Amino acid sequence: MERNEIISKLNFASKNTLMETLGIQYTEIGENFLVATMPVNESVYQPMGLLHGGATVALAESVGSAASHIFLNDNNFEIRGIEISANHIKSKREGIVTATAKYIHKGKTTHLWEIRITDENSDLISLCKLTNIILPKKTI
């Protein structure tokens, strides 16, 4: 499947989900990475008018889980996030943040991702780590 087609399918699959609610858009895919963006506005603020850490983590988990689905490329398995950690480095009030998920480990049963969330100036906003488990699909 062509890269642009993969991006289109990811964005289409986000309809009527948290990703759509948060404005997350998948934008780029490479050999071992996936990129998504999210606008920073009142829909993702915490009460002090800053980007909510939970919205940041939702962006990280969305891009890391989608990346596992893409790079596994096997319809016999399902991906589930089992652990995520986030270090919030810098606050953000407006603009766009970009999440880039890159493999740390690609095993048969787990994937470990580093997700760097940066702003328009390439400043690091958050650094996240996501562990996904790969499970066989249950047949009904």
C-alpha cells in the first residue's frame, strides 16, 4: 500500500473517535516512524489555559498504536497499549504540536515506541514511551 493511501486510511478511521475530537491528523509515514499533529486550542486546554497533559498523552498513544498497526501489517493480530509514560517538558498555549513515533523495540509480542512531541519551533513539549502488546485476533 502506498504511503499516502495509508495516511488517508488512518485519518478516515479516526472519524467519530477521540482522535477526531482532539483534531489529530496523521501526516507522514516512513520506514520506522509515523507522524501526527494536533492543534493546541481551547478544546485541549486544562483549566489554566495550557495544553492538557492528558490530551498530549492521547496524541502519543494514538500515533504509537497506529504505528504498531501499520508496521505489523498482519490482519491476524490486534494491538493494545499496555503502558504509557510521559514527561512534560514545556507548556504550550496555542499552535500545533507534532508527535513522531519511532521504534525502540519491535518484537513478536511487544512493540516499544518513543514518541517525541514538538511544537512549530521544534521545541520538545513532551517525551513519551508507549508499550503495545500484540495479541492474536479472536475468532468468533
